[in-house]
Amino acid sequence: MKTHFTSAVVLAAMAWALPHAAANAQVVKIDGSSTVFPITEGIAEDFQKAKKNAIKVTVGISGTGGGFKKFCRGETDISNASRPILKKEMEDCKAAGIEYFELPVAFDALTVVTNPKNSFLKQMTVEELKKVWEPAAQGKVTRWNQVNPAWPDAPIKLFGAGSDSGTFDYFTEAINGKSKASRGDYTASEDDNVLVQGVSQDVNAIGYFGYAYYAENQARLKAVAVADKGGKPAVLPSEQTVLNGSYQPLSRPIFIYVAVKAMAKPEVKEFVEYYMKETPRIAKEVKYVPLPAKAYSINLEHLAKGKKGTVFGGEAEVGVTIDALLAREAKL
């Protein structure tokens, strides 16, 4: 009887301890942009190794908009974002008592891609991209020669970001002149790997997503050079063209947003500080453009001094250069 009783006590103690151990486990919860995901995932993996898995970091992909919905409900500590927080999201966070730090982490060259077997599509103007993607094109502009008479009478197969994606917001603002204004008859996904797959399998396909996903799949995709308005020459996305400001209007800053309450947790504070230290290396590894060292120092200064909020005023601006971003952040 004594043996059975002892076993029962041990089992009961284990049953009590397991959920309590799980509840007390140190976890950093992150969700949001698929564009920022490769940086955050790389840093999370290295951080967990460095901590010998004493701290767990979970990273989801629900798009920038989807991530902010969770963030403003207090469900996550950090939100990956491929555009600044918008007014509606700011209002939602305020209503829920969620304050945040806005930390730019890198620059991305939002990349227009086609199938490598496509022989005619080497460059496009912003006007041609608008002809393809504007709301009025839905059901009407369905063949390539309708965009440019020099192009073949072949069907256009479209792949693009889903409506919860910050990439969708930024692309539509930059190309169509209004955020979220887009034709709807295309294959949409917040997961850029789905878009890579689609474009790589159709010679008449065109799509757009963050540069890291193009760089990782260059054997399966071809980047399209983009000519900005005003008769400027077409420019391919690259680190150099992002740094010198010539890849416009599709060069953009990307961010993480950290909840102020979450920063009070030692595991989140330690992870964010590690993130600022390691981002230049990881960003370069996954083919984004790291910010100057000064930017990460400004981020850490904002955290230390409690400088909350956004420098963008709730607008998804187009064409912000690295220098302009640093000047704004320094004034926060």
C-alpha cells in the first residue's frame, strides 16, 4: 500500500508541476510579416542556441496586418512589420492599452519577379505595373499585349501579397497610388513561398514580394527592373541600389514593434537587445540591406529612454530613404 501511495503522490505532484512549469516557461511570442520573418527567424534560432533553449521564441506568419491585430489584442510581445503601423491599428492598440516601441531593422527591395523562361519581360515602368495591378484592370487587362503592344498575346498570370500583408499595402500605395487599391483576380497569399512556387511554374506569371524570397530562389525566378516615374532608367533591386536610393519607389524600411509591457519581461528585453546586436549580420545573410550602425544605437536608446510610438503618423509612406528614416528616428 505504501508503494502505491508513494507512486500516487509522485504522479499527482508531476501532474501539478507540468502545467505550472509550462505556465512559467520563458516564451517570447512574435507574429506578423512574412517579409521580416527571415530576419526574425534567423535571430530567434541563434538566440535560442545561445540560451541553450532556456528561452523559447515562437515566430508566426500572419502578415503585417494580421500580426498587428494579434499585437493590439495583447497576444504577442513583438510584431514583425513590412510597413509602419497604420492609424486604425494605432487606435486599436490605444483602446487596448498597448503601447509600443517602433524599431526599424533593415531595408527591403520589394521585388517584381517573373519566370526565368519569360524572354520579353526584362523591365517595366511604374505605369505598366499600374496597368497590370490597378483595380480597373480586373477582368479586363488579362493579356500581356494589352499592357505593352510590343509584348506577346499571352495570358497574364498574377501572384501577389494577400490583403493582410504589409507588402500588399506598400506595393499598392507605390504603384496604384492608394494603399489596398488593387485588382482582386489574382492568386494571393501572406506566405511568400506560395507566390514563389506559383511564379516559378508558369512562364507568363508575374508576382511581387520581399527581396529575400527572390534571392533565395534566383534559379527559379527572374527579377524585373523597375523604371520610376519621370523617364528614369529601369533599376534592378540590389543592396547598392537600395543604399544609393535609386531603386524607387519599391525600396522600403522594415520593422519590429515591441510592446512596452513585454519589455518589462527579462526574456523579451534580452531578446530585443540581442536582435539589435545581431540584425546587421542576419539581415545581410538573408539578403536584406542592414541599416547603418547608428540606427541600431538609436533603437537601443529609444528603449532605454522609453521613447514610444511611431515617427510615421499612421501613414504607409512611399519612398523614404535610409538617411531620411535615421533623421526622423533621431528626433523621436
